[in-house]
Amino acid sequence: MKVLFLCTANVQRSRTAEELFRAINKNNIYRSAGLSEKYVSKAGTTLCTEEMLNWSDKVYVFEQSHIDRLQHHTGIKYIDKVTNLRIDDNYQYFQKELVLLLLNRLPISDLEN
């Protein structure tokens, strides 16, 4: 399965999720990206593209605003792939509390083929 994690800037949450799940579940391919061209450019990280959305089997976002942004740019085309993990942008990269939230909100069983 191809899993895409999306947050605002691809600095804290989505990068943590990508690297965490890549380390604990090698059965899938993981990528991450940001949805804000402004913040991604400022951070020098990866901006989400429609190619990435087409590539993915599942897309995990962290806030309702991420879903809103996807719908604004692509309509409902990808909405059936999207799950909102509901994790606010209050955490640093690989912060223990973020890792625990990710493991709680996205059990490994949800990522099995």
C-alpha cells in the first residue's frame, strides 16, 4: 500500500509520521508532503502535488483545514482516500507526545494491506 501523510509545511507532523511508520511497518511505501506552498518553500520541504495524490492508496492529514485545502484545489476527487488524524500543530519533529498520538490514532492494523 502507498501511504501519503500531509500537513501544512512537511516539517513536523507529516515527516514524523512518514519516518515512524516506515520504521515500524515495512510492508508499505510512505511519503509525506506539505499543503502550503508558502511554508513549504520557506522550510525547503516537499510540496504536495496531484501526482502524489494519484500515487497514494491512503492519505492521512492532521486537520480539517488540510481537507478543506485539498477540496479547494481538487474538488472531491481524492476525498475517499483521506483520513483526518486530528492532531494540531503543537509538536516538534519526533516529539514523544506526537509519536504517541500517531500510534494511538493510526494503529498499525489500519496500514495492513
